[in-house]
Amino acid sequence: MNADIRPIRTAAETALGDMFARLRADLPGGETARRLRDAAFASIAAKGLPNRRVEDWKYTDLRALMRDARPVADAPGAAELDAARALLPLGEADARRIVFVNGRLAPTLSDIDVVEPGLSVAPLAVALAGDAASALALKGVAAENAVVALNTAFVADGLVIAVADGAEVARPIHVVNIQVGAPHASYGRVLVSIGKGGSFTLIESHVGDGAGHQTNTLIGIDLAEEASATVVKLQDEGLGTLHLATIAARLGAKSRFTSAKLATGAAAARQQIYLDFAGDKANAEVLGAGLAGGKRHLDTTLVVDHGTVGCSSRELFKTALDGEARSVFQGRIVVRPGAQKTDGKMMANALLLSENAEADAKPELEIFADDVVCGHGATVGALDDELLFYLMARGIPRKEAEALMVQAFVGEALEPIEDEALRGALMARAVRWLRERD
């Protein structure tokens, strides 16, 4: 006898359904936007939040982490804006700052009047009222992702950035996401399109006051032929926060994409990166460093999809874990039929500073072409006792010696950042984390 089996909804899934029904009519965008939002939420309602039975979520059980669904934050008031002002990060970066507080644009904290030849910046709501499909619809693996679906359903604020053909935008835009006040959920989306031969740098930072917030952000990047994009991210959320983030980049012919990240915050964080090689001879470099202690959880999930000829990709992730912290690295390089001359390499290194820390790694290759050079690897280890002894023998206290070794370990993933002031600011945050270790 056949029967339809409906999953039992968790408290979070029920709350999400109630919130979507209540907010749906007030979210920005017209009929096309509502149709896309409805489809996105329907996929969540049908499948539920992913759990350990879903292969991509085997090590990060979102259903368990999201036992309740925080209410979507209202626009911040004066008290929240004052609290956010005190948390503004990366002041060393020479960049135009655009600040979102609890997921909503904060004009008084932002450099709103961005004027530079070849660059346009507009609120996401403007795009949603016009070409909603380009603002909400994603293609490929990212479109099927539960975190992306939640973002599509609930996102109300963000940016649309366009760089004209041949425009080299010298000064980066720094998108600052700050969470303050009562526990809440926030959703943000930044869409970047770069014309032929254009170049642009985006800095993204996440900070908060430590309350039980839930954040879900997405960066979408579309690179035309010979375009170049750099994304640098600091994730330093409050230690009670659930941080969910996605980068989805489409690379045109001969384009270049570079991404570097430092993660030091949040109770649980998952960074998803999807790279779609859509043109020949494109190049991507994705780097990440993570520092976690206590019972924190860091997840990096990466899909590199080579669909064209002569492209190269490099991925390097370095994580140091203390206490009972846990890291997850899931990386997959896919080489499609016909994507000859692909050169792809992926490496994940984890350093355990405690006997109770844990690192899981699952690098994968799926190759359907025969003229390629691809490889992957993962290591998990402890500090080198001989080197530690060498440093201590020269009068360096043990904790300081360990910090120097960890600093060198994670610094390798941040070294390629060309902006010296920005790289120095990120390394300073890493050093502060090391000094604050118990």
C-alpha cells in the first residue's frame, strides 16, 4: 500500500512558514518577485531544513542548528544605530563604506553618494521592482540550495552594483553587516556585474553584539570577458550567531575571480562558494582562514564547476581549532565533458590546538574530460613540537610561541591580498583572537 509521507515540521520550519505568510505581501518587488519568492519557499516547505541525511549537510545539521527561527528584524532605531556605530570594523581599509544594520541599509552610517565613472550602485529594492528575475533567480547548483532558497524568499534589502565595460574601479566598496539588539534574523543580497575588461573589489564584513542572531547573506557576481573581481571577507559575528553565507560567481572568458576570507566569529557558520566557469581561459583563486575555539562550528562548502576549455582554479583553506571547536571542509571540483586543459587544485589544512577539537574534510573530484591536471588534498595535524621547542628555547613563552606558529599557518591564506592595509587589518584580528585564547 502506497501512502504519502509528510515530514514532521520542526518549530523553526513552522515559524518560517508563519513569517513568510505574514511578510510575503510587504516584501519588495512586483508579481515576478512574488512568484520567485513563492517558489523558493515552496522548496523549503516541501523538503524541510536540511539535516544529516542530506549528503551536503552531513557534517552541519541545519535543522539541529536552527531549532527556532528568529523573527525578521525591523528597521533599526536610534539605539540600534548608535550600537552599530561602535562596532564598525576594518577602519583601516580605504573603501567606500555601505552599512546594513540588522539587514537594513543605514544611510547615516554609509557613504551613499558613490560617484565614480563607470560605477553604479543602487538599492536591491530598485532591481526587485524592475528586473526581479535577475535579482532573485540563480542558476546551477546554488539555485537548489536551501540557504539560497531562504534568502530568496525573505531578502528585503541589499545592493546592485554594476561596473561598465573597461572601467577599473580603484576604490573598493565595503559592505558592512552589523547585528545588534534583540535576537533576530536578517537577510541581505549584493549583486555585482562587471563588464568586459572591468575590475572591481568588494570588501564584506560581518560583526555583531553576541546575541542569538541568524544571518543569511548572498553575493552574486557576474564577470564578463576579461573582467576581474576580488572579494575580501571578515566574518567576526557575535558568538551567539548562526551565520549562513553564499558566494555565487559566474566567470566569463579570460576573466579572473579572487576571494579571501577570515572567519573568527559566530557560534556556527557555513560559507558556501559556487564557481561557474562559463567562458574559456578563466581563472579563480579562493582562499580562506578560520580560527575557532570553544564549541564553535565552521563549515566551508565549495563547488568549482569547470564547463569550458583552458580554465584554472586554486583553492586553499587553513583552519586552526581550539577547545571543542569543529571545522568542516567540503570541496568539489567538477570538470565537464569538453572542458579540456583544465588545471584545478584544492587543499584544506587543519591545525588542532586541543585534543578535543575536530576537523572533517571531504575533497572530491568529478572529471569527465581526459586532458586535465587536477588534484586535491587535506591534512589534519598538531603544532610541530620541534619548532615549538626551538622557539621556547630562545626565551619565547609557550603561548606566544604557539601564537606565532598559528599566525604563520593562517597567514598563508591571507598573503595574496594585495591591499597591504586590508591584509594587515585582517592579520591583526587573527592576532587578537590568538591573544584571547584561554
